[in-house]
Amino acid sequence: MPKKFFISMSGSDRLAAGKTNVFFASLAGILLAVIFAAGVLHAQTPLKKAVFVPQWLPQAQFAGYYMAYETGLYTRHGIDLEILDSGFKTPSARMLEEKKADFVTMQLSEAIERRSKGLKLINIGQVSQRSALVIIAKKKNGINSLKDLNGRRLGYWRNDSPGPLQAFLKKNNLSVEIVPITSTVNLFLLDGIDAIVTMWYNEYYRILGSGIDEEELSVFLFFEHGMNLPEDGIYCLEETFSRDPQMCRDFVIASLEGWASAFAREEQAIEIVLKYMNRAHITANRPHQRWMLSRMCDIISPAGMKRPIGELDESDYNRVASMLREYKIIETIPDFKSFYMNKAAGDVKK
Amino acid sequence: MLKNKKIAFQLSFFILTFTTLIFIAVFAYDYFVSREFLLRNVEVNAKNLTNSAANKIESVLLAVQKIPHNFARMLENSTYNEEELRSMLNSLVAGNPEISGGCVAFAPNAFVPALEHYALYSSRNASGEVSVNNIGGASYEYFYMDWYQLVKELDRPVWTEPYYDEDAGNAVMSTYSAPFYRKIDGKKVFRGVVTVDISLEWLENIMASIKISESGYGFLISQFGNIITHPRRNWIMNESIFTVADEYKAAGLRQLGRRMIKGESGFAPVTNAQLGLDCWIYFVPLKSSNWSIGVLIPSKELFQDLHTLMNIIIVFAGAGIFALFFVITYISNKVTKPLNELASITKIVGAGDFDAKIPEVSSRDEVGILNNSFIQMQKALKEYILNFELTTKAKEKIQSELKIARDIQMGIIPKIFPPFPKHPDIDIYAVLQPAKEVGGDLYDFFFIDDELLCFAIGDVSDKGVPASLFMAITRTLLRAKTIKGMKPAAVLKSMNEALCQDNESAMFVTFFMGILNLRTGALQYANAGHNPPFFMRKDFKVEEFPKPKDMPLGIIERDYNDFDAKLEKGDSIFLFTDGVNEAISNDGGFYGDPRLVAALNKAAGQKPRGITNLVLDELKDFTRGAEQSDDITIMGVRYF
């Protein structure tokens, strides 16, 4: 019985990534000064132990954290960090709830849902600024525009919040049959479903890596169709934050520095990610992770973004929360000020 | 440029160039035909190897496929409780050592209505014991696993993508999953799937047994291109043929991968520098699982023998062309050496040394013939030059004699003008221009007594030396026969008799003779066939003498007629030979009487010298340098 599965394959959008790399290289320079100052500051104090759980198995989606860890950024910020793997069995939210993790990453919609349902988590850094959700269909099946999706079978990760997809379908006035799927795009590849809602940075490349050419696909990115929902953010429990706000701040700064460093030194970051993937015994290949890192760069620092990386925009928050309330996933929108307590983004900006 | 090069060079250049071109053409044709031939052979070889491996794999997969199929039929056609199902499943795994696990997974609530998940999984542990467990539950939502969902949604059995099973010692596994149904109200309703897991380790052995060329190898990819077996073990289950193509920017490899996963078979070249690939790949699909086998043969090894052979051919051909160069140089030198010598000797001969020795050539080829011809030519030239010298000497002698003859001829006609300074009542001017050194024309004038002036003009029927002799005789006869008191006709008759005697050469002379009485102006004349002269009256009128009725002198003995005319003071007489009015221009036209009359009109009133010169000038203009065809004689007589 399959206990494992492929998570992988190729791609390229290095031009866009290249431009942001320049930005991140300079940002990395500024951050290095901060790191140095922080390092000196923490040199005397003993390291604080902390556990971090990203929301999924190791891959370039978390390259920034692995990079920060491997290059000693957390240590320099006074944190003795342990990174645990996530996955089906140990979702990061549960790890947080069970206090097995101090810091986790989570999608914004999931976090709002959890908080509204009583888990006292707070966002201390919004890493992703853009939705990576994408609907992919094959042109050969007659799908060339969004309206062609009407009446079609659409695969959707059953563990994901239904909100974003419902909102997208409503906004674009689409009626589809949703087929819950998990873990592979094989049903889509074998035409068991007409389209698949999935991640631009991940499964899109897996489809290309299964021998389907880009020209054969119709691709509808959520953020290009009026549905920009920021995703991955850094979360901790309120109590962790009250107990040690400094550590929370340091963790976020170190993580954002890790991201800047990963974008500036792409190949090194990919090498590190592959190491973690191999350690976790999951299928891994370089071109897929390179594609993923480039797309993460587009998501974390979209071209033209004014605010510093790591900051959660209140209007983004309200849009996601309103959407959740509309689909009755939550009843009330949690207060933004008590949900978002980023003390780091401002510092990074300085 | 080549035209200026030596024959040896030209021969070498053209022959070697064309030989090389022919060689290249033959070589290229041979190479490509051999290459195609070789490729077809290797393709057949690769095809046999690959098909053989494919058949071996298929026989295993097909055998495995039967197990869940049979089990599914059994489930469809019988009733069973959980206990019986567990027992059946246990036997399934225990009785089929090639499978490591088997599963019956029911659709939601299909087996136990109260239970959403129900999936019994039977597996063999490391010590060979088989156990059966229910693996379904909220924590294992098998409805969404490929082995269940693909079968259900596609409504057909599937081989799942191969995967690593950590529990089975990190073996690469694949699961074959077949649906089973239940008939409800006559309708076939999906009830679940039966699966078997097999380790794919044996695949490696089969693939490793594919040996072709020195380092050729086989590899296996899944229906999505994922690498199942490959000598680079870290690619297995990590890379697909497409990610490898992406990483190494090998577009050709991607195209090949697409053909492979489409179930095509074929033989195609793939090259990629980054990957160090330059090979041919034969590929064939496995129908049962939609996987595809590729067999890779490095081009270098594929064409190694051909390239070795071609290299040898190139070396031989190179040596051959080199040798050919020397042969051509030798032959052309052999041919051109006597030619060069001949050329040098010819220069010497050309410079006048006709005794220069031309070397003998023993061969009878074209060069030998040319050489002999030269020797013959040298002899002929020598003789010719000798003859030429003699002839030239003779000719020079004749020339000099002719010159003397001319002087003599010119000496016998009066040439001092004005001839009679003591006679102011008469003016005479005359010109004689022979067409050759000596001519047959003549003129003469002399006083018979104080009053009577005799003047005459004549034209012998031929030109040259014979004519000049005849002219001299005629002139001598004129002087001898003109006796005071005789009329012109009598003189002519007497001259004619003398000329007719022994005239074996049948020559004759036209002759005009006049006797002018200077005191009275009375003119007596006779005309033996000569062009009638013109009167040029003092009042500027030009009149032609009457046409002659009498025959020229020297033809037959006969009488001649006298005529009378009268000259007034100031009148002139213009006498000429047919060299004037029959002068020929460049375009073949005659000068003619009308032009002559016009010229005389123009010259009216002038003295004889003036008239003569004017007519000569006109003739010169008319003939424009054309060779003079006949002797020209003009004489003007003016009476005062």
C-alpha cells in the first residue's frame, strides 16, 4: 500500500526571481548588520529552546526557515531551535494546540478559523503576501477560459479549507462538481477529473514534470482573478508571546532573514532543502525545488509590494476573514489587533 | 589565373580536386548508408532485447494482475462474513509469495453499514508470517488514496505509481488495484477494490540483464515519466524523465519522454552536452501498467566500428591522393620536359639560328609527333629562307634595273617646262605618272620647223616593262617618221606599218598626233583610237574633239584620216590618257568624262600647268589613296 508519494518535479521563472534576488541580496546585507547587533546582544545570554513546525513536509516552501537554521541565524538571535517535520499525521496546528511546537506556519484562513474556534494563536509574521492557489486544466479537454469550468469535475485537497475555492467560484460565477483528493495529481493526469485546484509553486510543476507541456494547460491563478488570499504566516500561542515577546520577535526576524538569504543564494538554499527532504525520505529533485523557491519569491515579495516583508495587511486579513464568515466557516471575525502582533516587521524595515 | 600556371600544376590541381570531391561524395554516401544500416541492425537488436525484457516483466505483472481479479470475482459471486474475508485474504497473501500484501477496501459503509471505513489489509512480516488488519478509519482516509480513488473514478483497474515502502525495507513497490461490484436491482454498483502490493526489486534484475554495446543500459519509467529503474540510483523515485530533461535543459529528452508515456515505441537519438548524453534510445511500452522501457546505446559505441573503418578509409584515401599527386607530377614533367626544351630551342630558331639542334624524342606520342614536326619545320624553314634570300636578291636586281628603265623612260620624254622659252606664242605642260616603275603612256612635242609644232600622246595596251618598251619604240618611230611636209595621217600610217611588223606580242598603242601652225593657228591632227582631247576656248568653252574612227597603231596595216581645226590665240588643248577618266576610287567608281569636263570648266583660263595640276588634285581627291590602276598622262597646249 502506498505510504509515500511523490511531491515533485521541473520549471523556470528565473527572470522574475532574478530581479527579486537583487532586492533580497541587498536586504540580506542590511539584515546582516541587524544579525550582528542581535548576535552581540545575545552573546551573553543562554540560548532559548524552541520548537518550530512548518505546515508540511520539508520542501522549498519552507526554504527560508531551513536556511536560517542551517546558517545559524536562529542561534545568533538567541534561539536554540528544533525543527520538526509536519504532514498528515502531525498537522502544525495540532502541534501548536498540543504545545508540542512553539512556532508553526499555517495558512491565514486556517489560522483565522482556528482562532475563531478558540485556539489562542496569534500571527507574528505574515510571510506569504499572495495566494498560490491555481486552477489547472487541460486544453485538450476543452477548457480554455474560466467559464469552460462550468459543470466540470474539479479536484480539491480535502484537507484544505473550502473557503477560498467557494469564494473563487462564487466571484467568478462558476458551478462545478468538487472531487476531494489527497496528495497526488494522478487523478488529474489520468483525466479522472477535468481540473485541479492546487498550488502554483508545487503541483503545477509536478504536472509539467509528468510530461504535460505548459502550452497544453489552462492556468487560472487565484490572485490574477480577484482572489488574493495571503497564505503562509508564522504563528505562536498568545501565551508564548506574552511570556517572551522578544523571542517571538527574534524568531520572526531570523526567519525573514533566512528567506532573504535563501532568495539571494538560491542554489545553497535548494541544497539545504534537498538535504531535509532526503532525511525525511520523500522524493526530491532539484528542478522542482528550484521552481518552488522561485515561486515563493514571487509570493513573499511580489513585484511592486510597498510594505516590508513579513507584514500582514489589515485589508488582506479582513478579506480572508469576511470570506470565511460568508461561507459560515467562522461566525465572527476575530479582532485584527489581537490576532496580529508582529513586532519584527517594523524592525526589519529599519 | 590558372591559365598562367604550369601544366603540371593545372593537372595536379584539377585531377586532385576532382578526385578528392569524388572521394568525399563516395565516402559520405558510404558513411550514411552504413550508418543507416548499422542503426537498423542495432535497432533490431535493441528491439529484441527490449521486447524480451518487456515480455518478462509483462508475464510477471499479468500474473500478479490475475490475483486481485480472481479475488474480486470471488467477492462478487459469494457471500462472506468478516471472519471468512480475513481468512480468504490471509490465504491470498500466504498463497502467493510474489506479493507482499493484499487488501480489500470497501466503499463507504458498504461492508458494515455502520462503518464508513472498512479495509482489511493482509501483509507478510519479515519472518514470513501473514497477518490481517483493518486499516480503515478517520486517520487513514483510504477513499482518497490513489489505489482506491483512481480505480473508483476511472472505473478500471490500475497499477499505482511505484513508491518506496519503508516498512518493506525501502523497497520500491507498486500496487495493482482492481474494482469489485455488487449487483443491486440489476445495476452494477461499485463496492470496493482488491489490491495486491508487489516489490519491484526483480525489475532491477531484468533491467540489469539488458546488455547492449559496451555501456548501454535499460531503464524503466512510469506512466507519468517517473524513473523506476536506472543505473543512477539516486534518480529512482526522485526524478522523472521530464525533471531530468528540465534540469539539464534537454528538450529532446522531454520529447522522447512524452512519446514514451504516450505508449509509443521507437528508436530515437538524444543528445545533451550537460548530461553527457549522445545516444540512441529504443523504447517500448508495457501494456499492462502503461510503463515504458527504454534502452540507451551511446552513439559513440554504436558507431565505433564504423568510425574506425571510416578513419582507415580516410587515411588510405589521403595516402592515395598524396601518391596520385606524385604520379601526376612525374607524368606531367615527363610530358612537359621535351616541350620546355622544344620551347627553348624554338626561341633560338626564332632568333635566326636554323642550325640549332632539336633534341630527338624517341616516343611516338603526341609530344614525339610535335617534336618531329618541329624538326621538319626547321628544315623547311631553312630551305625557305635560303630560297627567299635568292629570290630577294633577284628581285632587288630587277628592281634596280626597273629603276634604271624608269629613268631611261623618263629621259626620252621632254620634261623641261616651259619647253620653248624662245616661243612666247606657245606654252606646254605635261605629266606622266606610270602605275608601276615603268609605264606604257607617252607624250612628246617638238618643232618640225620654225612654225610647225608637233605634239602627240599615246597609250600602250599593256603596262609595265613590255609596255614601256613598246612606248619607247612608238616614241622613237614618231620622231623618225615625222618629216616636214607630211600630214599626221601619213606619219601614223608609217608608224603603224613599222609597229605591225613582227609584233608577236600583239601589243598596240592608241595615239593622237597634232601639228599646229603657230603662225596661223591651223591644226592638223590624226587620232588612232585615243581618247579625244578637249579644246579649252579662250571664251571658257570646253569642247571635245570628234570621236576617233581610226584603230590604234600596231594592230593591222591601214590608212589614217587627217582632221583640221583652228585655234584662236588664247585657246588651249587638253590631252590625256584613260588613266585619267578611268581612274578608280576606293569604292570602285570611275572618275568619268563628266567629272573631267567639270574640272576643265573650273580650270578655264588657266595656264597648262595650272590646268594639269588642278586635274591631278581632283584625281587625288577622287581616288583617296586607292592604288593607281593605270598610267596617268596629261598634257596641256596653249596657243597665244
